Amino acid sequence: MAQASGVATIVQELKEMLVTYARQETVNPLKNLGRYVAFGFGGSVLMGIGGVLLIVSLLRVLQEETGGVFDGNWSWAPYFLTVLVIAVLVAILGLMVKRARDANLRRSDR
């Protein structure tokens, strides 16, 4: 009878150890990953809002602070210049993403 209770104790301890290990190796990393994703998403939203505000401010500066250069037939020019700035920024960001992706692929090939 003493041997049966010893085996039951070992089985109980094994179960507790497995549950603790599974929680340590799955739940805790998932919580940390969730926190990382949440901060990344929040940062992305704030950077997007900031970018839109900067682009709108560029448009307003071109429209109001250029001393009438873009009046009359040239009223389309501030919009064109703003779209041009956006296109250049998107191209630069695309190249940065491509370089980072290529660097990660080279690093993973090692």
C-alpha cells in the first residue's frame, strides 16, 4: 500500500510540474508577445496620425505662406507638390523595408 501512495505522489508531482512548465513556456511568452504587438500597433497608429498631420501642414504652408505664388492658374501646384512628397516618402520607406527583409533573409540563410 505504501508503494501505491508513493506512485500516486510521483504522478501528482509530475502532473504539477508539467502544468507549471507548460504555463511557463506558452502562456507567459504569449502574454509578452501580446504586449509587444499592442505597443507596436499603438506606435504605428500614432506615427500614421503624425504623418497625416505633417502632410496636411505641408499643404497648408504651400497654400498660405508662399506669398501668392500658387494663386490663380497655379492653385493645383501645392496639391501636386504634396503628392510628390508623399510618393518620395513611400518610395524611401519601401526601399527601407526591402533592405530590412533582404538582410533578414541573408541572416536566416547562415
